[in-house]
Amino acid sequence: MKNKTSKTSKISLAFFLLFFGLLTVNSSSNSSHAKSLSSNISIKTPNGLSQDHVKKIAVLGKDNRTSLPEKFHQLGAGVGVIGQPGKRGWRCTAFCVAPNIVATNAHCIVRNPTVGKRLNLAKTMFVLPALTKSPLNHKYKPRISYPEYVHQKMPGLSIYSGNYAAARNLNSQKQDWAFTKLIHSVCKGRTLKFSNSKIREIQKAAKKNDVFMIGYHGDKDMSERLYSKKCRIRSRNNKTFFMKKQRRKMIREAVLLPHTCDAFKGSSGSPIIVKKGADYKVVGINLGSLKYEHFRIRRNRFTGKIISRKKLKTGKETNIAVQPKIFLKGLERFQKETLLTNIHQFKQVQERLKSLKLYRGKIDGQFGKQTKRAIYAFEKKMNLTPIGLPTKELLDKLNNAVVGGQLKHN
């Protein structure tokens, strides 16, 4: 009996040691993997402490971001932070394009980037460093001496944006731009101008280091404007970064601009700037990073359900921007035309659209999806650049179309 118990004890001890050895190997491999994710990353907090657990998102290769040089302070005076303060708040970069209009991404002001829901724009603020030193930082109470809220009476009316959806594909990317009107003209004297430059011109300027980006970045706590230098522009036909269908679409539409300007969360909406002689022009609005994965998918021949999904190829990460070509004409209308603020006038717009058989909803004076779609349809039939907003100029055209029957002839 003693021999048997001694043998069983030895066997159990051996199994215990083997299990303990496997456990220690597994835990050491996991810890090394965590270190590899955060290697070469050191971030300073406002208290001077360093954090090594933050992963770089859209910093490609060497980190070329620096504080904004003094010679570009005037150029970057119109680059600020748009968002909402608080623990559930959000922040993006935005920049001035007119005395009371700022540009950013649609995912920043059309849908909440953290929750994916539509935003309450009445609480949204645009903060310029020239007016206040405080960014929209949730860690501290924002000392905003000059808050600028977007249009409060009907927030949706103050936005001209692409038909943005949350899906991460090229169709969504090219529509990820937005412009919003402010109540006060705080951008006066701080505006940046767009240039619809061809990609070859931008590539040539990039080789001379004349392409850069100015924006706010989350790993720097959105506390200062960063200057992303040594930007390069990638070809839309690059097989390393884009699949065949993506390349065809990008070449055909010529709207998206692949670039290597270093970025991070919060830099969405940053202007990509090109030096043209003595002037500086915005040639793109930064969207974020893009990386494709190609799979071989097997489906059930009867039900169509996926049986297996094997990863074949993963493309390298690249950053991407949208060029002004897609929104320049609409922006001109958005700047010139006056938005309606009277509910009675909203009802008139809906009544005219209904009489033209373009609107089937209620005459309630509310600016919803059906009203916006009907306005789009009317603008296209009248050969206007569609912006989908009820303006005084649009109401005049609707009145003329109803009285004179212009829509029937077109």
C-alpha cells in the first residue's frame, strides 16, 4: 500500500509540475505580446507621467509629429477643436473655411464617433486656441471664455455634409466630410482656402516636403496643435495598400487621397495643406486610417451561410483624406444662401414640395429625413448643386416652380 501511494503521489506531483510549467510559459508569452504592442510608445500626461500602454493608431513608420512651428502659428490660427466636454464627450479637429463656417468629418458631427448615434448639436462647441487656451478635455473643467455653439434652433439645419454611414468602406469614406455654421463669426481673419489640386501636383509638392497636416491628437490629450511633416502621397493604384476593386473605384472617382501624414484619434477633420508659391491651400480633410483584409469564404450551397472564413492577405495600413472636389460647389451655395429659421417657412417648403409630388410626409415644419430627400430631388431636377437644406433661396425657387410650372418642363 505504501509503494502504491508513493507512486500515485509522484505521478500527481509530476502532472502538477508539468501544468505549472505550461501555465508560466503561456503567461510569459502573453506579457511579451503586450509589450510588443506598446513598444517605442511613450506618452506624457499633463502631470508629467509617462504611459506605455497606449497604442499608436495612424502613425506610419517613424513618428514625425512635432509642436506647431512658430512660422505656421498664423496659418494654424483657424484650426481648433469641435466637440462636447464631459466624461462621455468627444473631440475632433475642425478648421475655419469662412467667418462663421468650420470644416470637419461627418463622423464627428453627424454621428458620435464613440457611440455611433446622432448628436445633440445644441451642446456642441467649437474652440479656437486664439480665443481660449483650454481644449475640450474631459479630465479638467473646460475654462471656455468664449464658447461658440452651432445653430441651436434646429441643429440639423446648420450642417452641410456627405451622405455618411458608419460602415468602414470606400463609399462611406468619400462621404465623410461636413461643414457647420456657427452663431458668431469667430473665424474672421483665420480662414483656410481649398484647392482642387490633382494628385500628381500634390505628390510633387510632397517630395519637396511642402505637404503637411495641422491638427489635434488624442495621445497628446488634445492640448496643442501638432505639425505632421514629411507627408507623402500614395498612388491610388498601389497594390500593397488597396485591393483591385478599391483601386478601380479610387481611380475612377478621384476623390480619396492616400497619405502618410502621422495622425492619431482626435485628428479627424485636420486639414492637409500644400504650399503653392507663397500661399498655403487645403487639398484634403483627414479621415483616418484604412487597412484591407482579403478572405476566402466558403458558404453552404443550400442556405448560403458561411461555413469557413480563411484570411488570405492583409494589406498595409495607410491614412486617407477626402479631396475638395466632392464638396466645393455645394460649399459655395452653403456659404451664400440663408438658412430658414421660421417654422411657418418650413411648412411652406413642405407644402410646395408636396404639391410637386416630391414629399409625402406631414406638414409639420420639422426638418427630417423625408424633407431632406425631397429637397435633394427638387435640387437635382432644377440642375442645382444639391445641399439638401431649406434656405430662403430654395423657397423662392419652389414658389416659382409651383406658380410657373418650371418643374414639369425640366
